Amino acid sequence: MLLPPVLFLALALTFWWGMQREDPNNLPSTMIGREAPSLPETALNDNELLTAEMLRQPGVKLVNFWASWCPPCRAEHPTLMALARDMPVYGVDLKDNPDDAQRFLDKDGNPYAAIAADPRGRAAIDWGVTAPPETFIIDGKGRILHRHAGPLIREDYTNRFLPELQKALAAEK
């Protein structure tokens, strides 16, 4: 007879605690501060293959998990094109038809300095990706500094992603 009220109280306290978080929409990543996980060993068509060595090169860089079938990925594409003018942007094509992905890049431009293909989504699991697009800020030692879930657009880009990118760039100087 005492069990139902105790269970209800525990559930209510769990919900209350979840609502008290600073940003309830933020999905924390256990990868922050760790070396970037392994990458697929297959390039997208004839594009240069993204390698772990590239992630350990000096300077801040981005790793973007994307797919041609993903509408938010298409929405953030102009932002990635602009970012690629200032820093290396690498791509991991996730669960995509290689011809469709290449057609998308040929039509809208290719912001990626190198691309790995992840047809089964194994690397995405290792990186903790929940759904594309997701973008990771990587430091000059190959460590993950920030994970951004969702498209790099509008206020989400300017208020959440850009401050983290600026902080990473300032730390690299």
C-alpha cells in the first residue's frame, strides 16, 4: 500500500530535477575532453578520406555528421560552406547512398576537406551521435571540445555553437 505513493514521489522528483537543469534541451556528451573516436576507413566516392591524423593536426577543426537525405543537414549547409573558408571542416556521411551524397555536394558545394562514409552508422555510435546533423569542435590534439546536436542555423548557431567555437579558437592561440 505504501509502494505506489513512494514510486510516484520518486518519479515526480526525477521530473522536477530534469526541469531544473540550466538548458533542458542540451544533450551532454561524455566525449568532451576525450580523444576523438575512430573514423570509418572508407571515403565517400573519390573524396579524400578523413583520417585520425587529420584530427590531430594543429588548429581547431570541425567534424560534421551529415546525410543528403537529412533536411536539417541541407539547411545548415551554407553555414558549413562559410566556416570552411576559415578552418578545416571534415565530414562523415551517415547512412547515405554514396551517389546521392555526391550529387548533393556537387550541386550545393563541398565544404569538406575530407569525408568518411559511415553506411551502417557504426562510427556515429562511437561518437555518440543521436541523429544528423551533429558537429564536433576538435582541438589541435584531436580532442573533442564541444558537441553540437542539430543544424548550425539561426539563434542556435549564434547563441550555442559560435561562443564555443570562439572559445576554442582563443584557447588555440
